[in-house]
Amino acid sequence: MSALRILVPVKRVIDYAVKPRVNKAQTAVETAGVKHSMNPFDELSVEESVRIREKKRAPGGVEDIAVISAGPSKAVDVLRTAMAMGADRGIHVEVKEDEALEPLSVAKLLRKAVEEHNSNLVIMGKQSIDGDAGQTGQMLAGLLGWPQATQASKVDFGEGDIVSVTREVDGGVETLQAKLPMIITTDLRLNEPRYASLPNIMKAKKKPLEKKKLADYGIVRDQRLKVLKVTEPPPRQGGGRVDNVDGLISKLKELGGL
């Protein structure tokens, strides 16, 4: 098996424990003064990449783990966290906070990064919890012409550049096999991400962090989607009580459930 050069995209998002609020203009979710952290699915991707190296799961070994993030200056924080978890280096592509990239633009950027860094495996979250598009990994695979295995819950390596990926489906699990180079997107049951300890955070400050701009990759920020309005979901109505099964059936018929 070839030595792995892993690229892991990471994104700075509102922390998963924070309840999002719509801004006053109803154009987006309020981000000012709100705690941000690494997208949870991206944490899984960083952890899996580091475990592949530590546990020597790939016969050819891991030559390099690079993390990349496109976002404002504060996105450096998630890159440093990823390096504290064990990634070797980071690439920060500076994008203004109010100029978020759409999935296709991100996929085009990642294609250029893959080519520049000679990556042969991309491990990335299946989606980001802010946009929930779940499209970037598939688009990247299409642009590169690489095989893809999405929503991975287990990753194994064999001989001859063969990678087996187990994923959960409605009827149970299925296992896919593909040859490197390839794209893997991660799901929640893949692993339990480690805590970035203070000593490792301090060590991460000495790891290389490359600064880039979209123009360095020849990427133009195309806007194909327009947000018309963002509103809070309507409050849930309280439930009612029924005295017996007949009452339940009558209520379900009344509500159109039967």
C-alpha cells in the first residue's frame, strides 16, 4: 500500500451545545458573541486520521496529515486544535466571515489543495452542522474522479491500496471496498475524538501553519444560492390526554392519522 498523505478539511461552526438564534434581520443565524468550535464531524475525521497513524493500521504508513480550513482569521483556532490532536500541519484559506463558501466552491478549493499537497486520501465530515448540506465530499469525489465512501462508521486497510469502509444503512450495515486515492466522509459512530490537552495545544503552536487566499487556488467565490428568509420554527403544541384506546383511535382519525 502507498504511504498515506491525508487531507482533512475542518470548519469553524457555532458550538453544537449552543442553541442557535435567528438575527433581527432574519437573514441568518446570529454569530456575534456566540461560542464557536470545530464541526463535530470534522473532529471525527481528525481523530480517525491520527488513529490510523498511531495504530499503524495502514500497511504503507502515514506520511503526512494536513488540515485545511477556509474561513475568517478565527478559523485558525480550529486548525490549532486539530494540530493539537495530532495533525502535522495546517492550511488556512482566508475568507471573510460574511462571505461563506457554498459546497461546490469548497469542493473546487479542496480539489486544488489535494493536487498541491499530493494527497491520496481525504477524510472529511459528512456534513457541517451549520449548513447541513452534506454535499462537499460527493462533489469533491466527482471533481477528482475518485471513488467515495460516505458516512463511514469503520475504516480498514488491506493490501494493494484497498480500503474497506463500513457504513450504517436502514437495513443494517454495508461494507464498501475501493482503491486509493479516495474520499471518505465520517459519521458519528466512527470513533470518540480525543481531548486536545494544554501541553499538546502549546506544541501545536510550533507546527507549520500556511496562510492562503482563494486567489492562490484560482477560486472565485460564486454565489448560486440566495437566502430569502430565516425564521425560528413554530413552537410545538402541547399534547392531549385520552382515557382509553377507543379515545386514542378517535383522536388519530380526527387528526388524519388513520
